Amino acid sequence: MMRKFIQKQILELIYTLWEGIEYAAYSQNSSAAVAVLQDCYLAIDAIDNTLKAHLSEERYSFYNNINSKIRSLIEALEDGINKEDATNEAVEKLKEQIILLDNELFNEAEVKLEIVFMPYKASMWDSLESIWLAAKADPSCECYVVPIPYYDRNPDHSFSNYHYEGDKFPSEVPITHYKEYNVAIRKPDVIYIHNPYDNQNFVTSVDPNYYSYELKKHTDTLVYVPYYSTSGGMSQGQKICSAYYHADYIVIQGEKFRGFFDPSIPQEKLIAMGSPKFDRVIRICNNPPEPPEAWKAKMEGKKVYFYNTSISGMLGNTELFLKKMKYVFETFALHDDVCLLWRPHPLLETTFDTMRPQYKEIYSKLKRLFIEKNLGIYDDTPDITNTIAHCDAYIGDSGTSVVSLFGIAGKPVFILNNNINTEPSEEDWRGDIIR
């Protein structure tokens, strides 16, 4: 296999080779012309050796035949210059062979793009999966999935717990450990990431070696794909992020979302391609997998409600957020004909630790209550899409991409804002408490 950047280097060298031949052929200084042709010999040898190192024996043999003709024609040109009898015929034949070499190499089927996907959380793999599937199916691409490590942050923003989730990805995804993939040496042609924050996230941080501006040093094309999807708007926090300035392209869900980005982001960076998260949820919901064994008895014969507790909902009003959680748990505990599946945001507890530590114990008590009293299914599996496929409806916060995933799946969505934390009164229907 030949890498794209090696092909590019050879093509540049072929152009330099032709410049040298043109100079030698029409130079009035024969000694200078012959000196340039010595460099041309070195160039064609370098081209031949590189092709031998990176192509199959069959393809190298094809190119070696062309290179041998070029070398012989350079020798003929040199002989003509020494005899002061250089002919246009020799130059034209050289031009013909060099054009053939250039065209063949430009279209060489054994040249591969090396594409690396660098997720950090297994639960966010759905934001990259359909792109990976397309690239993996393309014979011109060589793909790697390299999960990168990340850290929780302390309240003072220093790093605390180290995490690596390479063992949590779907079994059909071949994983390359980040210690076995040196970006600086491999210099992949394209890198895909789904974390836009670099050092600007106060809850977690990917390893600084994988900040967008570090990755950009070692690739021609850096692409940011949002880890979220939306059913209409975007939060202010997504208008401007560090990676936007270093990425070559930013995938957006649709043309209408261009206006949500800060005007300082060049429009040509924004590529409307939909959301891989939608691709995955449609695929999985059309062919749901078997639920985990521990879930089956709790779900059997019941409507399953997916209860989502988001970071934005918690930070908006933590006290009411926790009061609502308690109310939801108590309400579902009174009904045996339904199953509550609770899936907190995977970074919710870390966010409590970092930004709302005074409320962490209350949250922990509610979590223990839910699990110990067996009030439903506590979902901490890495793949939210599989979970959505097993649920009948959504209840929970509005400011989350999970809402859009249920919408795409064609399943009912019931929004509970933080004010819905007690049993409704007869007059509640008159106000906006229920949305």
C-alpha cells in the first residue's frame, strides 16, 4: 500500500525531474546541463526505489519498465549534449514517458488514504460510526479507530481520574490502542474528532497530546463532527469552540445551522452532511438487538420510558432538577404496568463533582434509592442507540440531542422541565408548566 502523502512527494519529484530535463535540453552551457542531468539520474532512482518499497511486485514491475526507459532516454540526451547534438526527438520521447509516469501514478489504485478516527468516549461513537463505515467500505481508504484517553477535572480544573474506553466499543469495531499509533510518525491524511473543546472544558479534557491544534500539526485534513444532534436549535456554548479554528472542516447537520456558528468561522469550513447519530439510530431501530439479560424481566409486557437527566438540565437549576428526579422515581414506583429506564448523561456525576459538589450527595442518595429499591433499569451501557431501540417513549430534559434521536426514530417525546416536580393540580393545564 502506498500512502497518499508519498504519492504526492513522488508527483512533485516527477515535476522537478521534468524541469531538470527541460533545462538541460535547452541550456547553452553544456557542462551545467550535464550536471543537472546527474541530478535527474538521482531523481529517477529515488522514484524507482520508493515505488518498489510501497507497491506490489506487479505494479512496481510496470513502473520500473517506464523508469528504465526514462533513464535510457536521459543517457541518450546526455550523450547528445556531450556531442553537441541534442535533438528535440529525445526530449519529446522523455516528455512522453514522464507524462505516462505522472498519469499512472496520479491514478494509481494502490494508493490509499489513511484515515484515523479518534473518539474519546465509547458512548459518543455514534457521532462517527456511519462515516467510518463508509470509509471502511471504500477500497481507496485505510481506516483506523484509535480511542484517545481523557481525564476528569477537579474543581480547580487540574486533571484527576484517567480514562481509556477502548474496551467499550462495539465488537465489530477494530480498535488500535493509542500507544500503538503515533500520529507524528504516521501522519494520517485525515483525522476525525468529536471533541471540540481542547483545554476549554471544565469537566473533562482529552489528553493534551490530542488537542485539535496538536493533531493538525500531523495531518492534511482535520475534521470535527459534533458529538450531539439537534431537533431545531443549538446552544450558545456551541457557537465557538477551540477546534473550530484548527479543523479544516466542521460537519453540520443541515444548511440552516450555518447561522448558529460565530461569524469568525469561515463558511467554507461548514459542510452540511447530516448527522451520523441519525444514521445509526435509524439502522439500529430497524433491527433492534437483544436487550441485556438483566433487563428482560423488567421490560416484559410493559411500556418502557427512557428517562434522561442531562448536564444542561442539572446546571440550569440543580435544586429543582433533583426534586424532579425524586418525583419521577416516586411516580413510576406506583405503576407496575410501566418500566422506567434511567440513563443519566455519562458525564453527569463528573459535572456534579466539578461544578456542583454541594449537591453531589443528594444525587448519590437518589441514585442508590433507584438501584437498591429496583425502581427500574439503570442504564450505564456505552451504546445509547441500542437503548433507544428498546424504549417506547422519551421523558426528560429538552436541551439534549437524545430528544432528536427519539424524534428521528419516530417515538413519542414528553418534555419534563425542572418545574414538573410535584403532582399536577387541576389548574396546571392553564399555564406553561406542561410543555
